[in-house]
Amino acid sequence: MRLEDGRQRAVIEGVYPEIDCGQFPIKRTTGEKVVVEADIFTDGHDALSALLLYRREDAPEWCETPMTFLVNDRWRAEFTVGEIGRYCYTVMAWVDHFKTWAGDLAKRIQAGQDVTVELEIGARMVDEASQRASGADAAALKTVAETLHHGGDTAIAAALSPELSDLMFRYADRSCATTYGKELAVVVDRERARFSAWYELFPRSTAKDAGRHGTFRDAEERLPYVAAMGFDVLYLPPIHPIGVTKRKGRNNTLVAGPGDPGSPWAIGNKAGGHKAVNPELGTLEDFRRFVQRANEYGLEVALDIAFQTSPDHPYVEKHPEWFRWRPDNTVQYAENPPKKYEDIYPFNFESEKWRELWEELKSVFTFWIEQGVKIFRVDNPHTKPFAFWEWCISEIKQQYPEVIFLSEAFTRPKVMYRLAKLGFTQSYTYFTWRNTKWELQEYLTELTQTQVREFFRPNFWPNTPDILPEALQIGGRPAFMSRLVLAATLAANYGIYGPAFELCVNEPTMRGKEEYLYSEKYEIKHWDVDRPDSLSRFIGQVNQIRRENPALQSNLRLRFHGVDNDYLICYSKTTEDLSNVILVVVNLDPHYTQSGWVNLALDQLGVDHEHPFQIHDLLTGERYLWNGSRNYVELNPHAIPAHIFRVRRHLRTEQDFEYYM
Amino acid sequence: MRLEDGRQRAVIEGVYPEIDCGQFPIKRTTGEKVVVEADIFTDGHDALSALLLYRREDAPEWCETPMTFLVNDRWRAEFTVGEIGRYCYTVMAWVDHFKTWAGDLAKRIQAGQDVTVELEIGARMVDEASQRASGADAAALKTVAETLHHGGDTAIAAALSPELSDLMFRYADRSCATTYGKELAVVVDRERARFSAWYELFPRSTAKDAGRHGTFRDAEERLPYVAAMGFDVLYLPPIHPIGVTKRKGRNNTLVAGPGDPGSPWAIGNKAGGHKAVNPELGTLEDFRRFVQRANEYGLEVALDIAFQTSPDHPYVEKHPEWFRWRPDNTVQYAENPPKKYEDIYPFNFESEKWRELWEELKSVFTFWIEQGVKIFRVDNPHTKPFAFWEWCISEIKQQYPEVIFLSEAFTRPKVMYRLAKLGFTQSYTYFTWRNTKWELQEYLTELTQTQVREFFRPNFWPNTPDILPEALQIGGRPAFMSRLVLAATLAANYGIYGPAFELCVNEPTMRGKEEYLYSEKYEIKHWDVDRPDSLSRFIGQVNQIRRENPALQSNLRLRFHGVDNDYLICYSKTTEDLSNVILVVVNLDPHYTQSGWVNLALDQLGVDHEHPFQIHDLLTGERYLWNGSRNYVELNPHAIPAHIFRVRRHLRTEQDFEYYM
């Protein structure tokens, strides 16, 4: 304890948000608020004043905003982050003798006590403040000090005036103020970090004619289709040259046939590695053109970055020190004993040359950033050191704060959260396996109502090339529809792997497995995207609803409402001002019509208990009049297994006619 | 982020206990355990090893104990604190390649894979470890390395032997180990900090003859009485000279009569201040003798330290700079406008001379420590700066680690907790106003089942000279009995203000107030402690039960059990090994007999669901046979409103006879 601090009587603790003692930043997007709370108190009965201090990390001066007392020693203030980059904030508080004095003075006067001496005490405080002020403020304070000095009713009026209170706050004596020991950080991302709809697509499967290896030129033809569905991120699996040695065949067989294209995640061959384009897809020039075209359709291209190599990657020869060598002079391939993945070499992050390895991996990102890519989906980040990611992401975001990193870590919860804390912008989640009402409510509550929401931005995927969940296998088309609505309305960020999704592909390699039969990971597909039973129109509708309703563009105000049927889940999302209120009901049973009574928390929806309100199903266009909190719903999964209602609170009545006035 | 750390792949977070990011120590008493948990994980699938490191704060070297993996990345280990003073602890973890290798080897062998190369990899690891070892261990490792090098079944057996595993853990490569960033502190107190029974007594009210001012010599006569009740701390209100100016009269009137002795908390007159003894009580020599005599009766004297002065305190003249002066050249007295307390001057901790003030106040403690006092009840610590207490207590405990500070702060929860965190050994609580079952369960759960238990040691007081709670006013003798049992069995530390308590004094100044009528604070009392209706024998019995049952000497294993009657509360306390199990049932209704069925969590009591068990009421001596979790209880408040059962699990049956064998 520093004896210097002996007169700093204010105590600040319990600051929120603060992640792991301030070790990690919270996350926001431009224009969002940071609401800061703290426990602030002092000894005795003196009044306190407190400020929230904040600034862009590189700004020389703090901005200040007064904190407001709530209850039980809790104070609050907020600020808005305007630009992408990093902000920081902290809290300052001091014992405010003027405030104490003014409050006491009012009580003394009310009790009819003589306040002559008190006014003189006040006069001295005001006089001192005038010396901290300058210009007109100093003069004004000087005048008040004179008035107080003279006493009487004029003095009392001046003493208790809001003008004096304002001035005295502005020129408060902060010499014994306490500043919270830590500066807490905010990473501010662009809006897409918070609100995005991803579509994953293998460009090699976009050729018009079946069997041919698709190219970026072919993929360009698919852009209007993806754009029409309303997506805004087009995510491509790795586009690099694919290894030949130990290449996997169709259905993940150990030996590839002559025409098998291999898994895009077995990166690198003689044509190059992580900074090269698979020649079968085209040239780097073609890729840049593709990115450009996609942009024209409102689609931002996201690349998959998988830090591992095939045995044929140029790194193996050029940087043998980045791999683990076995006593028999072979490179250690990926393993999960007794399983072997001989087509994949992991990097050895314990290499003596780890610094060079880190720099090289970072340069992979910057290489693609220079080609126009600003979004990366990072493959299995949890199998590379946390320290590497913390360094790499922070280095890149310092130079390119607009870059978005999606963490594809399907692993244990603390590991997933750690990756988000250390810098990943968005994260894959357990949504893929959360099916029942209880599971969904439990998980979403954790993600949106606890501290997790400050650093972990969920991105919900009902399927991926690796995961065809049992719910989709069993539930078929109704399950595809309900899982889409859940993903798209529970989470502001979501994505699907298509066209397998909209075409409701649901055959696994075998029952009990979640792998796709004839997985696109190992072969070229020819998708008939125009099939009449495709969900593409439905998906387009859902994405349009998301775009038109800001309530669905954030997870902050998600609330669950009761339904007396466990197959029906009901939740709302609203804007902060309740100008946009969305209420969703989903039938989780893919087989049967389910009905029940919802029990709405009307206050959360801004709906008056006394008056009817209109709900407008944005999927069907139908409108219903509801009244009070209990209302009937019924959903047939074979038609549309969900309602996405816009709640319209103001109903026109006869009182709206001017004749009525 | 320091690039130096790039190969430290283990991550340590979520360490428990850790108070406010390690800003404050946790508390233990000698012989108690510190169980430490942490989330520890790394990237990928490698095995980890982790150590709990701990030491006396002044010890040069860490002691180490291996941590055990629990579940969900959580690890645990514990250590025992042996001596009073300060300890510290932290956590270390590393990626354990040998452990990974050995685990994988077993899987490979089971899958029938060739492990020739693996054994060579292992041989190299063992060889490296041998270079970190010395003596016999080095030789042993060298031998195993050879064996592994030669391969075959012998090698496999050696590779998977527990001996090798032990040695490899002992000589693990910790060059890339991660150490948790903080060293966390433990303040270790003597046992009385955890387990104590306080009796508060005004020595001036101990004269044999009514009206006379009692002295320490008189108070000596009272010692056998207090000791017979089984208390171990005898706490005296301030014993210093009492101010004359503005002295308060009987019943807190503004003007004292000629014989009024004044409030002991208006400290200081011409005879001296905080380091003097009120001459009416005797001399400093008498006081030292009193402390000595008390010790002979097993009673430790605790002094009340109230940092405030009467207008007549020598400090006022000698250190005018320690007070706040008003423009009319008077000292600012204590106020809570419009209320004035003109007999009390607070110190001005914002004085320019605050350092000198701090030093002087600290010297008050050391003065009394030198007279043999090792326990202080600190009056209103929340009206003096937190920074002062943190400094003062830590300075004193550095020199006298055996000293105990009890915080008498009846104020808002965060303030009370902060005082405990910064150093107070024990704390007054809200128990005084927690009467219903729900209130008691809620509060005790917060105190004993949350992080609060690591730093806040509750001391339960059913009454104090300042507080005659309404429950006692209304409930009379049955309420005094039930509140005593609650205080003494819910909290390992408790106290009463007597003889007002055992004599069931319950008349307030007026209904709706909690002040005693004719409060002992303002007058000399003559208590008839031998009155036949005194609770002194009952109290003695309860204190004896506390002494004989270690379960009641800690709050760690308090558990509530259901009762189907809200007037009955039921809870248990046990030792960790369940060798001592106490079950308490209290009737909270002071008027009527209440009965109901308890629903015991038998597992918590170590009781078998299948066999009957005996409960032995330690208050009445009665024994009952209970069976299963649901059992009947009935308590008449006009007899004894509580059961304190010792649960005896082993019942003798015919099978205990040797003939039976």
C-alpha cells in the first residue's frame, strides 16, 4: 500500500464490464454503447461524485461523463464508441465536500437551524473552486462566494442553486480523487462483426457441367443466387493447392482415386502453400476478380485459414524446423492415437524457431488482406497456442482494425471462451447440438445474459461440411426450416453450409455419425440449386426479415417467453427504444403440429396490458389481434414451422379520426 | 504481450480463492486447509501437469503439491497452513510431453500398432530428464532410457510403469511452464479468530453496592461468573477517561446530571485520552492485573477502540491539525444534519498531517498490545478511511500476527465486506435483524457458501448496548433463548452484551426504537446476576456444547434441511470427516409450540438411509431413534425452544456381540 494515497477516501470496486481482471478487452461495434457500472463508496456519510473516463486508446486525453448513483453503492454511466479500433475506460471518484455541504445545508434550513457559519464554510469552498476555474466561470464563482459570505436569504438561494452545483462539479477539488487501478479496453469492430449472414460454398462445385472442377469464374455465376438469398458473407473453404501425398479419397477413404480432388484442408503442394491459389480454381488474379464481383453483389468473401500442411507443402522442405521430426527422420503427422491423419502435418509451435513461424503465419493473413479479404474463418484455432492468437490478432487489428476473425473451435467451453477473450471477433458455438427448448434457453441465456456477451459473439451454424447434426438427419425439411429460423433469429450472426443446406441434404455416412455421405470435402459436387423443393426462397425471406428489423441485428435484448408446450419455443428481440419488436415462435417437433398458449412478458415488448395489439407474421403476411399476455399459437411443421411476428403496438381506433376529437 | 512467452502453452485462469483479482488475502486459522482450484488447459490434445505452489510469505522457496484434474478443465490441490502469519500461493502448469506420450503409447499398443519409433521418442525424453536429475534418480532414468532404446516388451513395461511416471513428473521439463501471474495471499490467524464466544460487560457496573462506580477490582469479582458461562473473550467498552463538556445524561439526554458518568465512547478528558484509563475504574496497573486475572479464568480481554474524542481530549489542544475547524474557530463536532452530537469530535482524516494522525492511532493499538490486550473490537470502522485500516492492521499484524480485530460496522453490505477484505479478522453482521427462516437461510448461505466465506468471519450478536432488537422486545425469554442458540450454533463466533442479555432485559426507550431504556451507555447499573430466572446456566450449557463439538467451531459445513413448518428452522454442522455431526432445530415462534417434519439430507450427515440412527439432545440429555430422512419434531418455546442434537450414527445391535460372530 502506498502511503501517498492516504487521503484518497473513495473506494472503487466491482467494475463491470471487466473480463478476467482487465486482462482482456470487451467487444463492441461502432455506434454501440458501453454501459459501465461500479461499486463506489467512502467512509462515513460524505457525498461522492464519480466520473466515467473513456477515450480512443491513442487519444491523449480522457473524455469524462458523470456517473449516476443507482442503489446499494452501485453507480452507472455509459459512452458510445464511434469508430473501429480500441477504446479504453476507467472510473474516477472523490469525496465531494460541496455536495455534502449543500445537502446538509438544505436539511439544516428545513430544521430551522442557524446557518451563518455554514454559509461561510460554503463561501470558502466556492472561493477555492474559483481559483481552479478561469474566465467567466471563475468570475461567476467569485461572485457567488461574495454572496455566501454576506449571508442571508440571497446567500441561501445562491447556495442551493443548480447553477452553483454545476459549476462546483466542474471545478471540483480532485486532488484526493481515487482512480480505479486499471484501464479497461474495448475492441470496436465494424457492424458486420455483430450482424452477418454467412454462406459457405465450395467454389470447385460450381461448374455448370457435372464432374468438371469448378473455377472462380464458375463461382462468379453463383453469386446472384447467393445474393438473392440475402447473405452478406460468402465463405470459401481453403482455396490453396491441395497435397497429393496420402490424399484422401471419396468418403474420407485412405487412398484417393485418380480423379479425386482431395480435401481443401490438406494445404500445399508444388504449386504453393498458404499464399497460393489452387490452379484448378484459377489464378490469384481470378480470385481478386471474384472478390470484387462478390462485393458488387453485397457479398464479402471470407477465407478459411487452416494452419496445417500437407506433406507436400513447400514449408516442409524450406522450414523443416517448424515441424516435429521423429527419430526415423519422418515428420510427425497429425494423430489422435490410435487414429492417424497422415495427409496432415501440424506445425510444431514449440520449435526453437517459433518466432519466425509466428511471423510467417501472420503474413498469411496480411497476404490475403492485401488481396481484399477482410474476414477469416480460422480452422481449429484451439489446436494452436493461445499466445500465438493473442499476438497475431492484436498485431493484425492494430494495422487493419476492420478485419474479422471467426473462431471455428468446437471444443470445451472454457477453451472456446478463452479464444474469444483473446481476440476472435466471432465464434462457432454449441448451437449445432442444442435442440430442445430447455437446451436452447439455457445456452442462449448463458450467451446473452451473462458476462459472456461482452466478449463472445456467437455465430450459429445449423450445419457445416463436417457436421450434419442428427436433428437434420431425422427431422428432414421441417427441421431444416426450424433450425434456420432459430439460427437466424436467436443469433445476429449465423451461417449455413450450402447448397447442402437449402437442398436439405441429410444422409450421413452411417446412423450415429454426423458426417455427410459423399462429403463435399472429398469430391466435386454438382448441385441442382434450382430444384423446386429448395429452401432458397424461404432463406431469402428470413434474411430479408433480418435486414429490415434491427431487433434481429443484436443479441442484447433476447428474452424467452413461456409456452405451455415443450415443443414450442417463444422469444422476443427488441431494439432498445422498443421501436422494433420481433416475437418468434418455433415448433421444435419436425413431425407433428403443435399448439399451445404463450405467456408473454408484455412489458418486455412495450405492450400495454389493457389494449389489444397486432402481430404481423412476416413469413406469411398474416396479421392477428392479440390481447393480454396469454395467446394461442399453432404450428404445422409441414407448412412453416415458425412464426416471425412483428409486434405492432399502436392500433388505429375511432379515436384516431379527427371527427372524434 | 511478451513475445518471450511464446512457448508457454498452458493457460491458467479462474483461480479460486482469489479476492478482487488478488488485491486482498483470504483468511484461515492455523491447521486449516486452503483448497485451490483453477481452470488449466492448453491448445490441442496434449496432456498437462500442474502444481500448487505455496509458502510462508517470508520463506525463500515454494513448496509444491501436484494438482488433480477434476472435470471440465478444472484442477484442484490443497495445502495446510501451520503457523500464524501470512502465506502465499500460486499455480504452475506445463504441457507434459511424457504424459501425453505414455497415454498415447498405451492406446497404440492396444490397437496393435508398431511402437518401435515411439519407444525411441520416449527413450530420448527419459534421457533428457536424467540430465535434469541427479544421483540415484539420474541413474535410474538413464537405465530406463537404455531399456526403451532397446525396444521390445521390456521396454514397453518400463515405459508404462508408475515408477517411471513418478520420476518423469519429478524431473519434468518446466522450461516452458506457465506460472499464474499473481501470488495470492493468506492471512493465518490463531484459532480464536475462527471460534470464540464473546461477553460484553461494562466494568463500571460491577460494584457490589448499587450506585457506586465499579472498578477493575470489582470487575475481577465478576470473572468467575463470566467464565462459568463458558465465554472466552471478555469485551470491555472504552475504559478511557470520559469527556465532561456536553456530556450526555441518562437516557441520552443533552444535559448530564451531576452524578452521570457519561458515555464511555466520549473519550478523553484532562486525565488523558486513548492511552489512559478512566481513574474511576482504577489505574493502568489495575487494568493489567485485570487482564491477567481474566486470563487465569480462560478469558481474554478485548478492548473497544473508538477513534473519536470528546471536546476535552488532550489531542484537541495538542493536535488541533487533526480536527476540522469551522470559521468561528470551533471544532466541527459529529453531525448527521440536522442531528448534532456535540459531545463527540471526529478526526479529520483529510488533515495535512494525516500521516502523523495515522501513526498516532496505530500507536494506540500497540500501547494496549503492550498491556497484554490482543483482541480489539473497533468501533464504527466504516467512518474512518479504508486506506487507514488497511495500512494500520497490516502494520500491526506484521509485528503481532496474533492480534484479532473485530469490525463493528453496521452499514451497507459492500462497505462491511470491504472492511473484512482489507484486514478485519471478524465482523459484526446483519444477524441481529435476521429473524425468519427465509432471512436466516438466505443470509447464512451468502456468508458460508459463497466467496464471502474466504474473507469475512461473521460474529453474531443477538444484542449490543446500542441494539435491543424488536424480536427480543416482543419475544421475551423464549426469544432470548432461541436467538442465543441461533447465534451460538449458526456462527462459530458470537457474542452477547450482558448481563442485560441473560437477564432478558427487553424494555426499549419507546416502541419502534431499538435503544435500551435506561441504557447502560449513560449510567451505572447494578445487575442482579444471581436472579433465578437468569439464562446464565442455559448459556453455559450452550457454550459447553460448542466447546465439546468441533462441528460448531467452524462455519464451513453448515447445511440447511427442510422442515414443513416455517416457524421451525433446521440445520447441521459437521466436521470434515463426519466424526462430529450436530443437528439443530429452533422454534422461531416465541409464543406457541410448533411442530413439523424435518426432511434431512442424510448424506450430509453421513447417515445411512437404511439404518436407524440415534440423536442425542445435548440440551436435555434426551435420546431419540430416528429412521430415514423424515422425522417429527416439536418445540415448546416456554420450555426450551431448540434442540441441539448430536447425531450418533453407529447403533449397537446384536451383531456387535461377539457371540453373534
